[in-house]
Amino acid sequence: MATYTTPETKEARTPVIENPRKDAYWLAPTTTIVVLVVFIIYATIRAFMGRYFATYNEGENFPWLAPMRLQPHYWSPFYSPYIPVHLRIGAWPISAALYVMILPLAFRLSCYFCRRVYYRAFFQDPGACAVRELFKHRHYTGETRWPTKIFNLHRYTFYIAVILVGFHWWHLYNAFFYTEAGQVHVGAGLGTLIFLIDTLALTLYTFSCHAFRHLIGGAVNWFSKAGWRYKTWRWVSWLNEYHGQFFWISLVTVMCADLYVYLVASGVFLDPRFF
Ligand code: FES
């Protein structure tokens, strides 16, 4: 005679495995927390500092007063593009970085890869695949409600990021010039190399974005008839596989580029020149 088990009986017989993973799955989220916290602390200090964000060429005044002249040799990416608005809260001047940092921040915080990273690291939601969530949801709603719904704006922050990449290339261009004895020379120093690496890293991070991949290859019904869009989509898809790596590399390089400008601008050391 057939026997039937009720759902309750089944549940009682099923051992509850709290955490089936025995490997060091916690290592990645923990490293993430350390790196992001270091970056956030560093960026906050630098944003509020409001100075040492450019190394000026000899004899030059503030560049925005003479826009047709050579721009400062090195310009911190944290203060780019520079917005010459000088507001105050009481006696406290508001640093120029605070006006612009919101733009790359919006792009990064809404990045699909970055969301996965901080959901895992900070919210343990979940900490890794096959790991129980720290906070149980009564209903899974994904990112269909506020405040996470705002992440839908990521596709628009991509356009802002493209403009920021343009400014990065402009600062890299300026890093190949310096002024000596009133003459403009072409040259390169250690800072030029750091700017080159940072600019390439940010460019790769931006153009491997999922939103860009969709922009190029989305809404195409026949790839065989899409011509350049199909070819570009294949390139972007290849780049997109490394999007996570580009995210981390560009996060570190942008910090290094700013730190380098700070050290040179504050007189800690002189920029070693290659030629
Ligand atoms: Fe990461 Fe767009 S998905 S930047």
C-alpha cells in the first residue's frame, strides 16, 4: 500500500543545512569590504581637502582664468571636471571635488558588477552562492522597489561616464607637456605613465559596461544584417567578460593618480622625468 508524506513530514526529514560551503567563500567579500572602505575613507579625505589637486606649470596662474593656455601639468581625476563654484557652509568652503564626485559615484554605485559586490560584502545578501542570506526576505522583489529601483538609471549614468572619460584623456594629453623657463616642452614623467594607465583602465571599465553592450547590440533582430553593430557588439561582449577586473583596476588606478598629484603638488617629491 502506498504511503504519503505530508509537506510537514518531508520538511522534518530534510536536514537543514545552514551553510553547505566549507571553502573560504568569505575571503572575497571580506577583501571587498577592506578595499572599498579604504577607498571611501581616502576619497572622502581628498574630497574635503579642496587643494593639492593640480601641479601647475611654471609661471601659470589658475587655468580657468586663461582657458586657451596650457592646462596644469597633472590634474587630479577627483577634481575633474573642475567646477569653479565657491560655495560655503558658514565659514567652511565647499571643496570643488564634492560637486563632481557625485557623477562617477552614481556610475559606480549603480554598476551591475558593483551592486553584486556590495550586496555580497556589506549586506550578505547573500555572501556568496549557496550561502544563506543574513536577513531573510519575506518576498523577493529584486530591485523593483525603492530605493533600489533607482539603479535603473545606470544606463543614463553611462553617458555621464563617457564625458568623464573624455576629461581623463584631456588630462592625459596635458600630462605630456610641461613649461620650463617660459617655454612649453613635450615630455613625460612618472605621472604621465600613471595617468596613462589610469585613463586606459577607466576607458576599459566604461566601455565594457553592460549598458553600453545593450546600447550597441540591443534591439537588433538580425545580427547578420547589423553590420558594424554586430562587430562592435562582439568586441564589447568580449570586454564585458572582464568588466569586474576593470572595475577593480580602475578603482585602484584612480586613487593612485590622485595620490600622485597630491604628493607632487604638496611638494613631497618632484616628478621624475623620463624625457
Ligand atoms: Fe558596470 Fe555599467 S555595468 S559600469
